[in-house]
Amino acid sequence: MLNISIKAEPIFELFGFPITNAFLTSLVVLLILFVGSRYYDQQIKSRKKSQLFYFIHLLLTESYTLFKGILRENTDVLFPLVGAFFFFILLQNWFGLLPGVGSLLVRGQHNTELIPFFRGASADLNTTLALGLVSVVAMQYYGVRFLGWSGYLKKYFNFSNPINFFLGILEIISEISRVLSFSFRLFGNVFAGEVLLLVIAFLIPILVSFPFFMMEIFVGFVQALVFSMLTAVFLSMAVAKHHG
């Protein structure tokens, strides 16, 4: 029987905090990123570099060059954030497509039915909402850091004339709405893709569904790129000095 749940299911509780299958996936992806970063750091200090080091170095160099076109002179400061967004979301999206993710079933917290032990974290609204909050809060933080409190607040509270005042109010609403747009865009596209794969695999043989699987790999890359690129654009706007 085909069972699709729009929310992540709790596997167990830890100190009263429910640990969901999407949260477990996030922990695995974070562990992969941590191990990879430690390995890269150790390889930099090593005289003999491995092939894996050069592959990781190529990914970092190309992504740095890509974001430098948007962040420009602030790339060294802002790239660690947008780069982390890109690689974290990319691995999240691709991890959700691996065999066993979604099909390895265990008893849930209340032992009522079998649920997936792992679930694509980007298909959980809690994860995408957290990413959206971090992104928007980072925009405000770097806005204050680069412009100072006076320059930052002038974007939202300009009493020189009524038009600028209402434009500032609209700017505040725009900042808040970005949390929703970021989170629902990523969640909607990834969740819809996983549902599509599940339905296709349920209805037709696995070889026929292979093109859809390849398409979702591409979609996962695009969604990670869109989220990080939009963050880079808004960060660049947040730290830009306004004149007049």
C-alpha cells in the first residue's frame, strides 16, 4: 500500500525531544560535511594530496567563483555561509534519493505502524523553515555588521517623507515574507519530486522510472543552487550602502 506523509514521523524521543526520521537524515548529512571538511583541512597540510582532495578543491573553487560574481568584494566574508547552504541542501536533496531512504521501515514512536527510518530532510517543512530563518536572520546580521545600526535602520525607518516611510514598512514585510518563500519553495519542489518518484516506482517497473530519478537529481541540484543564489543576492543587497 502506498503511504505518503507530508510531515516527518518521530522515531523516538530524547530527553522529551522527538527525533524524527528527517532529523536523523540531517544529522547524517552534517556528519558527512564535518568529516569531509576535516579531511580537506588535513589534506591541505599534507605534502601528498589525494584524488579526493583535488575533487573537493575543484568543487569549492568553482562554487567560490560562481558566488563571487554576486558577492564581489564581500565574497571572502559571505561565501562560507552561502557555500554551506549550497552543499548542505544539495546533499540533503541527493541523500533523499538514495536506495533505502524511505524504504527502510521501522516501528514508530507509538508502535502504531511502520514508518521510514530515514526521510529526505528537504522534504520536511521544519528543515526548510529553519534554513529560511537562518538565511533571513543572517541578512539582518550582516546588514548591521557592514552598515552599522544607523545605516541598517535607515532602510526601514525613513521619515524624510511619507513615501519613504511606507517603502520602509514594505521592506520589513518583504524581509519577513522571505522566510516563507525560501522554506515553501524548497519544501514544495523537493517533496513533490519525492512523491513523483514514489508513485512512479509503485506503478511501473524500476527501469522505466530511471529517467525520473535522473531528473530529480538535476532538480535537487537546481533547488540547492536557487536557495543559495537567492541568499547571496539578498545578502549582497543587505550589505550595500544606500545613497540618497
